[in-house]
Amino acid sequence: MSTDRFYFRQLRSGRDFAADNELAEQMANFVYLIGDRETGDAVAVDPAYGVADLLDVLANDEMRLSGVLATHYHPDHVGGSMMGHSIEGIRELLELQGVKIHVQATEAQLIKKVTDVSDTDLIIHSPGDRIMVGEIPIDLIHTPGHTPGSQCFLVEGTLVAGDTLFLEGCGRTDLPGSDPSAMFHSLHHTLSKVPDDTVLFPGHRYSFHSSATMGMTRELNYVFKPSSEQQWLTMFSQ
């Protein structure tokens, strides 16, 4: 967005791809394609449901997939079994195109368990790592809370947040592996360093708008109302 070479697509499941998949439409996941127009390289964030459709989008845009970024291990983001449904994801994508999946170290075993990918399919990261797609840098921000290894991606004035932060609310903290205290820290401390003019792109369409600035989100989203961790836990650890 801030440079002509920056390639960015926000695609909603059940509408922009996997259009005939009722679960994809119901879940309203967002998949993001991020790349460098000059080199043609692109990465996919949380490719699930119609993975061949995503490759077609890239091909139509004259881009090629060079990697995958996983925000967290839940099947609606990376594929696997959920609510009696089998969801396409990174395993099926790798069968079509062999690339590496970038994950936080604390999420790696969970992603392997859910998707059946192997160690050799993953690139393991630590908090604060940076990767390059072409000549575009992407910062990997570890934001535990929804899951132990949840991560957000900061690139060219945009924050792709997965299920860590929505325009209205945040990811659930009552699931196996979730942690309300960690979520408080991720939202109120780690993401507090992200400038107000950064545009937030969430993992689901759970609000009327599909994106908003971090400043507007901090002003309106109720998850930022508690002024202390104790107030937060009173609201979100029930």
C-alpha cells in the first residue's frame, strides 16, 4: 500500500474463493496474499478451504507463491478436521506447490498435529523475526493468548492479525491452549508498539468493516477498555 511494488490481497472465504463451500461462507475467514510486484514473489497467510483457488488468484495477478505464513494452528486457518468437517489447508497446498510454512516455535507441534505436515515443511521462528518476500520485509510478532504461538504480521503499514485481534473483540481465550493473561499482554503491551495509522486486517469478517486503523480500533474495541490486567481478567477469564 505504501509502495507501488507492495502486493496485498484480502480474500474472504466462501465469497472470493471456495465460493461453493458452505462452511467457508459461514466461518468468513480472511486469507491474505502479500508480495513484491517487481519480483513476483508472494506468501499466503492462513490458506484454507479452496487452496487451488488461491493459486489461481496469484496466477491471474502474475504472482507466484513462495511461502506460507500461519497465524495459528486452528483448522479454519491451516486446514484439518473441525466440527465434523475436513478443511483443505496447508497440506493440500503443499501437494500443489512445494513451499515452506513459517510458524512460531511454540505453535509448530500443534500445526503438525492438526495438518499432518512434517518438520521439513516448517520454518520455525522466534518472536521478533523478520522474513522477506522479494524485497518486502515482514515482521513476525508473537502474540500468544488465543493459542500459545499465535503471531501477527506487520508489513508496509498493515497488521495482519489472525485471531489475535478483530475490529470488534479478540480471539477466544477459553479454548485449549489459550491464556487470558497472555492475551492481555499481547494486546496491551506487544501490539501497543504498532502505530495508530497502521491498518488492521483481521482473521475473520466479524464486523461490518473489513479493516480499520489501529487508532480507531483502540478507541472503539471493548478489549482495550480495561486499564489493568485484573480488570481484563474479570471480563475475559470467565
